Amino acid sequence: MAASLALTLPAAAAAAAAGATSPATSLLPATSTTQAPSTQSTGPVTVAPASTSSSSGGLSSAEEIAIFVAAALVIAVIARIIMSDARRHTPAGDAPDWERARGTVKPLEQRIKESRAKAKRARRARRAGR
């Protein structure tokens, strides 16, 4: 074996120096084409049984459930913070009239009523200022 290794190494070095190696051949172990007859006795060959456990290194179902619960908890805490901040910045006072039509313009009756009240206050202020 030592003789075949001694013959293989100079041949591989010469081929490498000549630039004749490829990435595929550099990964393969160097073997000689002529091998000496083996002096080992061949006995019964034992084959290791294939592994039946599928240890892929993934998460167990309990770990997955724990991650989902933690994610739901984080989302709930964020929602709670946003809602409390929104409530803190809303004006205090009467609750909004839910029966009123939605939009930016008040109903006509309410606008007329408020404008008459404003005009009445203005008249009183002018009279008081005389």
C-alpha cells in the first residue's frame, strides 16, 4: 500500500502542476490503477441498521404551541397599548351621538340652531358693551 501511495502522489503532483485537475477529481481520493492483491480475509459483513428515528432537529409540537401563544400575547399587548393611548388622547365629555348621520357636516337643524344661538350671544355682547 505504501508503494502504491508513493507512486500516486508524484503522478497527482505532476498532473496538478500541468493544470489537468478538475474540481471533481480533486475531491476524490487518489487511487492507483494497479492494486496489490489483498491479504485480508473476508468475513461476514455486518451492516448497521438504518436509523428509524427521524431526528431532524426541528421544533417539537409543544415548542411550536409555546411560540404561537407568545406571539399572540405580544400582539394582544401591542393592541392594548395602542387602545389605551388612543383613549388617553380623545377629548373628554359627552359620548358621541351614534344616531347622527356620519360625515363631517352636522345636520341642517343643528347648524341652524347653533348659528341662531351664536347670533343671540353676539347681540347680547353688543348690548352689554354699549
